[in-house]
Amino acid sequence: MSGSSPFKMRFVHLDLKGAPPKVSYLSEIFPLFHALGANGLLIEYEDTFPYEGPLKLLRAPHAYSPSEVTEVLRLAAAHELEVVPLVQTFGHMEFVLKHEALAHLREVALFPNTLNPHEAESLALVGAMVDQVLELHPGARWLHIGCDEVYYLGEGEASRQWLQQEQNTTATLCLSHMRAVASHVQARHPATTPLVWDDMLRDIPEDQLSASGVPQLVEPVLWDYGADLDVQGKALLMEKYRQCGFPRLWAASAFKGATGPSQALPPIEHHLRNNLQWLQVAAQGRKDTLQGIILTGWQRYDHFSVLCELLPVGIPSLAVCLQSLLHGGFTEDVRARVQHLLGISSLEIAGVLSEGTGSFPGSDILALVIQVSLHLRSSVDEMLQMDRYVTGWFSPYHRRRKLIHPVMIQHIQPQALSVLHGWVNRGMDCSDARDPHGCRALSLLGRWSGLAQELAAALRRVFPEGTVEEWLQENVHPSLGQLQALLQDLEAASPPPPPASPGPAQARAPEDMGAHPVPSSSVCPTLASC
């Protein structure tokens, strides 16, 4: 099944920060991963791992149970997906160091991202985390210990004092902690080899890397998610690492989560180009230097950032990238195979997938997210910023003063404010309104409220409630809130109905009255006089 791929191992990265899929969804998607060409998983649990004892405070409310982790491993094995767990042990430690009980182990007191490598308790902490994770992953051939983006290393008080000694450098400090963690893994779990992200190693001189002892303990993962990565530069970096004594290397590309912290839809063309260039890197290096490639799918940029592309939304991008890596490029045959495997009638690489297409697990979420991302905000913005009745007669100035010409109410909303969620929810449409312009705000709110409910239901089948709530609050509720506020302000600004007058006029039906201007004596002649 490897086709013409230079990568024997093709691992899909499951970043569980903030959006851990339910085990039921993983049971649906693992067969597809296998069919697409994956033969492994890199699972980054973060706070979703069921830590026990003193580490139990690291668990999020939506953390998996031990039995769920065991079931995930069983499902992975059933579909020939080798699992490599990832435990952050140096940088990106926010989920650990945010807790008051562990804050004293921060490198810089204000920042929870980096562990203080000088404290013996720090090594004991990450050692305990590693041991618990590997206890639930018996037989794991690799353990990823992170060690990327160790920001502010050397800026803590203990580090400043240590660095005053002439022979000490930040690079020495970094290598020392990597060596300590890797040595713990080797001593306690001799059958497991640590992997590390390579960014903290790139600029360290060859002789220092060679003498550190780290190349004998870990396998670096060279990562670059750019669409225009430096192929020649990566080939030279691989040769540098080989000269330093690293026996095996890994590559890491991306299929989502690498083009913006709040990205909702992955740009497939960007990720395809990134993976194709990794094929070029592999072709330039020595044969079998790269053990495999990890297709990363980041869910948050760090523990405190917003959610980026959800896993179901990233499946078409993953499919394109995996199949291209498997077959050595993106051809029309690859395109056709991806379309077949995903049930997509027309695969768009440069643009956005066709709405409502696809039959893969989670394709309903993709279709609804496309609707929200491409149309919700723009339709609301168009009404609030370009509708002549809203901008001309119900501006922020008017809304603050609860001021509106009564005639304009007929153009912005129908008289019946009681149907706040629109005719869509009552099986009606705008043709039922006295004034089609007046229907617009309510019909927009009705349309998007209904879609939001449908999306929430689809998300709940895949993710825990906290994930659903966060995604909707970030991506849907702001626009719906703007519509809701407009309608509330309209209701507050609406003048009370005039008292009924005796006579034949009482018998006239409201629909026969029309939307005629009211006498000027019943409204303020100028804004200043109101």
C-alpha cells in the first residue's frame, strides 16, 4: 500500500486540546484513516489524559477515562494504526503550570508555558506524567516528549544565575533537560524511543549537539508547515543531524491548524503544497534517513488560544495530503480516489469544497461549517452596514437614543415582533409579510438560528459539550447576537400604538392601511429636539 512513497510511516496527529472526539466518532474515522494510507497515530492528549493521584488536577472535565483510552488503542490496532503518545515535558506546559499548586515550577513566574529545568521537582513531575501515559500504552515503540517552542528559557531567576557561569549557555540548558527526560524514558521504558520536535536543536552547533549525548537518546522530528518551505535548507539540516549522530529522523507536515489560530476551514492547496515539498526534501536526502512523516492537525495553537479547524472539517485536506504522500504526488488518479473515498462529487483544491457534498464521517459538520464561515457573518454585516434603511434611519446614534421613524420599522422588521425567530421556524417565508423589506432581519435570524441548532446537534455527536459551546460562541453567536440586538433595539424604539378611534375606520383591516407616513406632529421634527 506504500505505493511510491519515501515515507514508510505516515502518522496522523490527533491534537486533543479543547476538542477531543468521542470514541464513537474515532471508531468511524479510523477505518478511513487506514484507507487513505495512514499507518499510525500521534496522539497529543494534553489535559484529556486520565491522570491519577497527585496528577489528577491536570484532567479536564472532558478527559477520557482509562477504559476509553484502552478502547481507542484497540480500535487503532484493529485498523493497523500504530499509536505514539505525546507528552509535553518542557515547553507548552500551560495545562500543567496554570495550576496554582504547580506554578512554582515555571521558568518565568508570570508565564505558564515553560518548565523550570533547574528544579528536581520539575523532572519528577514530567517523569510521573510519562510513566502514567506509557502505563496505558504498553508496547509503545515511541513516545513523543515535545520540547518545542521553549519560550523564555534562560529568563527565569535560577537560569539567570546559572548562565552567569562562563561555560553555560541556553543551548546547554535545553540539551541538559532533553537528556534528563530522555534518560528517564530509557531507564524506565527501555523499549520506547523518545521523539522530540527539532526547532530547539536547529541552531545549536554540530560539535555541541554531538557532545551532548542527546543524539544517542532521541529521534528529532523536523517540522515545517509552510507552503514554500526551503527544500534545500531542510536537506542540509537533515545532513547536519546525521553528522551529529542522530540515527533516524522524522518529518512533520500539516493538514490543518497551521494557517491561523482562529481558522475555521483549512486551505487545502496550502497544505497540499506543504506535503508535496516534503516529498522533495525526502528525495534529496539519503535513502531511509527519514523514518516517516507526521501530518499534524493542530486544534489550538496553545492551551489558551481559540479552537482552529475541527477534525471533521479537516478530513478532505488530510485525505488529499495522505494520498499524495502515499503515491508520490497529486495526480488526477489521486484526486479521483480521494473523491471516491470521501463521497465528494467534485474536489476543489484551490477554493472551498462544494456545499453539502461528502459522505465521510463528519461530512455534515463540514457542510454546516462552510455555511457559517462563508455566509453567516457576511449576510449579517451586509444588513447592518449596507442596508439603506438600517444605515440611514437606524444607525448606532438612533439606536442609543431609541429613535426611529415609525415608517422605517416597516422596512426593517414586520409588525409582529412576537415572531422573533422568523417565519422560517413557522413554515412561512417573507412573502407572508406586509412588506418584504420588513421581513429581512427576522428571516435572517430565523435562518441562522435554525442552522445553528442543526450544527450544534451535529457537533454533539462528535465532541463534548464544552467544545460545542466554545465553537458556537466563537463562530456563530456573535453574528446572531448582532441580529438579536438590532431587533431588541427596534422593539425598544417602536412607539406605542395609537389609541383606537371610534367610527368606520375601526373596521378597516391593518393590511389595508399600508405603510403611509404618519403626520409630522407625531414624531420629533429634528433629532436635536427628541
